[in-house]
Amino acid sequence: MKAHITRKRFGQHFLVDSFVIDEIVNLVSPTSTDRVLEIGPGGGVLTEHLLASGAELLAVEIDRQLAARLEERFAGATGFTLHTGDILRFDFKQLGGRARAWKVCGNLPYNISTPLITRLLEHADLFSCMILMLQKEVAERLCAEPGTKAYGRLSVIIQHRCDVIRHLDIGPESFQPPPRVDSAVIEIRPREDPGDAEFDRCLAELLRTAFSARRKTLANTLAGHVSAPDFARCGIDPGSRAEKLSVENFVCLAQIIYQRKPHGA
């Protein structure tokens, strides 16, 4: 079989480090009663271990050549389904409506990691956990604390609904071809409360505005949206900048804005 030619447009960097592979599988902890969504299986190094557990596995691969090889390699494997297509266009409704029914794992292409995580969060009620390999810089943003350079809109959005743990930092030598950046494995566990989609949109809009000019004070960036009494009600200094506020501070402001809107607006 011919060696696969990596495609830059798909952001392909294949994991070849057996230690890291084992660590990811251990974090997923697949069992025969689990249902697992694998994003970007590539050559199938994780797929093989996941199927060995007896778990039901749905793999989504955009590269048609790789998909054909996966079909051949795992033909007849119990519980294996392959979807060939772009995960950003994947219809998550086909996973069914059972809450927290799926585990997610994958080595995410760096060029789509942020929009993909955003999409996964939109369907977070379907997932019990997500074990994802990301560019280290993105992992830092997801786990960042207030007051740090990495803290921003994505940090607040994900920490509002999920617990996020950074487990493992990985160098370029663990991949073929080696990327030009370091990577990290993170664990995302959506909380059982699915939340309110309308409120989440309100929070996302507030964050877009607040972080649109990081050097400006909140009194300036949120003028017309939040008043001085609103800041006081949430215990926030209006002279602060966005990166200084906690997740709870932003949620408090968003709740005030949300309560002012006509129901369903």
C-alpha cells in the first residue's frame, strides 16, 4: 500500500508516539457500553484501541483516501461506522437525542480547532467528555484564568458550561510530519445542566463586545449595554478591562442584559 501524502489544507499531522496514544486512550477510558465519536481518525492509531474496548465508534474523516483505507482496515469490525466528510458540517442530530451519551476524542487540525470546539459546545448536552489534542496555544486559552494574556472570549464561554483540565503537553516530534508548534491534550467535561441557549447567545454577544478592544475599560466598551448600577450590582469596577473579570462576573452582567430583553428576543 502506498504511503499517504499529507495534505496541508486538512492540517494533517499524524500522531506516532505510542506513549501519547496510550495516554489519550486511558483518558477516554472506553468500555463496551460506551459510544465514542472520533474526529479525524487519520491512519487509525486511536481507532484500533477504541474498537478493542468493544465501544461503539463513529469516526469522521474528511480525507477520502484515508477514509478508504480505514474502511479496508476495519472492515467487519463490530460497532465501527465511518462518516466521510467535514466535521464542521457534520449533523450532530444523527447522534440521537440521548443526553450525555457520547464521548469525543480526536487530534484536531489546528486550522479548525476553535470553530469546531464552538460547534461541539452547541451540542454539549450529547457528550459526557471530550478528550482533544489541540495546538498548545488554544489549550492555554481554554484553561486560562482571569488576568492572564491567554484569557479571553473562548475561555469564558467554555468555562461557563464545562470543566476543563489540561493533561499533557506534546512536542512536534510526536507527529509525522512534525508541526511547527507544540500541542496539548485537554479534557472537557460538560456540566449536567445544559443551560439556556438564548442566554448563551446573550453571553457570547457580551463577550464579543467586551473583548473587542482589550485596552479599553469596560465602561467604554460596554457603554450603552451596561450601566454603572449594573456594574455595582455585579461587584465590578467599571474601570477594569475585560481580561480582569471572572467567568462569574461576565455571567452576572449577561443575566442583567438578558432579563431586560423581551422573552424570546
